[in-house]
Amino acid sequence: MYTKIKELERRSYFMDDCIFCKIIAGEIPSIPVYEDEAVKAFLDISQGTPGHTLLVPKKHIADIFAYDEQLAKTVFSRLPKIARAIKASNPAIKGMNIINNNGKIAYQSVFHSHIHLIPRYSENDDFKMIFKDNSEKYSTEQLQQIAQTIKNHLED
Ligand code: 5GP
Ligand code: ZN
């Protein structure tokens, strides 16, 4: 009985066939840089740039849309400490992109929420991001309408 309850608890925390749940459970190896009761940070296998790290909640959660405020506090509050440690680890690191992809369209490929910490070394390192400037296509009224629609959907 006790074992069964524990197994049910385990399943609501970990998700079978999730690569990051397996890493958190120690079933597949990773190279950790930080761990506490709620989160784990480990080197991204792709090493987009040297030191590229992933911060993940230990509880299986698919993406930002499923976070509650408490989980957000828990996970995002760890970022500055880990970011500073990565930066301090190599004097060649000049900056850092912190990225959280949500949904396949937004380049999420592992559906256990995670935050990328990508150290930046130079304009010519292996990381690029493109933001197109579409500001000329919008009137102030159109921007206000977009903002109002978003505000109408804010939860308490
Ligand atoms: P996403 O594309 O979902 O934003 O990021 C997923 C990241 O997980 C990718 O950068 C990928 O390199 C990394 N990744 C996938 N499988 C593994 C793994 O088994 N170990 C580690 N350390 N990283 C992984
Ligand atoms: Zn998972």
C-alpha cells in the first residue's frame, strides 16, 4: 500500500519517457553544476557555446504556461546565482543570453520546462538571435488594442 502510494506520488512528479525526468532521477547521466531540493542545473549536451547550461524544475512541467507563481519564484530565482557562477568560471565570457523556449513553434524540443543559460564570448561565437524590427507597421492605436486584449486575459 505504502509502496503503491509512493509510486503514484513519484509518477505525478516524474514523467515516464521524459529525458529530463530521467536525468533528475539519476537514471541517465548528466554533468551538473547546481542542485537543490527543487531544481537542477546541468550542462546542455549541445554546448551551443562553452558552458551552455540548462536550469530545470525537478517537478515535471511542460512549459511556462503550466507554471504557478510559486514554481516560477522557485525556478527563476535561481538564475542570477547560476548565471554569475558561469560568468565567473571563464574570463572570456562577456555576456549571457537566457532563453526559455515554449512550444514546438518556439523551438522547444524537450517538453520538460527548462531555461538555457548561454554564455557569450564574441559577436562571432556560435549563438545568434534575430529580432526583426516591425515597429513601422503598427500605429499607437493598434499597439494599445494589442495591449488591452492581453490585459483582459490577465489572471488575478
Ligand atoms: P529546447 O530545444 O527544448 O529549448 O532545448 C532542449 C535542449 O536539451 C537542447 O539544447 C539539447 O541539446 C538538450 N538536450 C537534449 N537531450 C539532452 C541530454 O540527454 N542531456 C543533456 N545534457 N542535454 C540534452
Ligand atoms: Zn520531465
